[in-house]
Amino acid sequence: MRNLIGLMLLTTLFACTSTTQQLAEEGDWYAIGYQDGIRGNVQRSSRELTKLGSANHSDYDQGYLVGIEEFCNPNHAYHVGLSGQHYDGVCEGTEDAQKFRMEWQRGWDDYSN
């Protein structure tokens, strides 16, 4: 329950945050990476980042890793699937990857039925 509340709080916070373009204009590449990670998005390529502006790849990578670490928590994977969010395999290679995928699949199955 505590994890669900934390996930809902994060979702609410991101609804109020700046857009990716605004963050790029401000030079907040860490926040862009974090948003991509916490949402379970695949990491952006150098080309994609450069399209946004003068990218700081190191800051983006650091933010992305923190976001992915939080996203890949198997304790909220069921809710990710239950919400209808696709899973692009971003947790593969992490310690709890299999458990995350199984819990996400369980949620996805309930969402689909």
C-alpha cells in the first residue's frame, strides 16, 4: 500500500512538471533522464537528445538510471500493468527483472480482461 501511495504521488508530481522541451531549454538534462526512467521509457539515443538541444549526456544518463531504478521496483509492477502501460523491457538486466516482468504481466492480464 505504501508503494502504491508513493507511485501515485510521483505520478501527480510529474503531471505538474515541465515538459521535456522546457527542461531542455533550462538545461535540466538530469530531470529529462529521470522522467524517462521513472515512466519506464526506453533511454533516448544521442541523436534524440541532440534534437532537443545542447544535451548533457552524462546528466541525462544519471537521471535515467535513478528513474529506472525506481520504476523497476517489482512491488509496483502489478499496478503498472494494471494501468495498461506497456512494458518495453527496460528492467532487463536488473536484479529483480524477472519478478518485475511477472508482476507486470499479472497486472496486464487483469487489465486486458
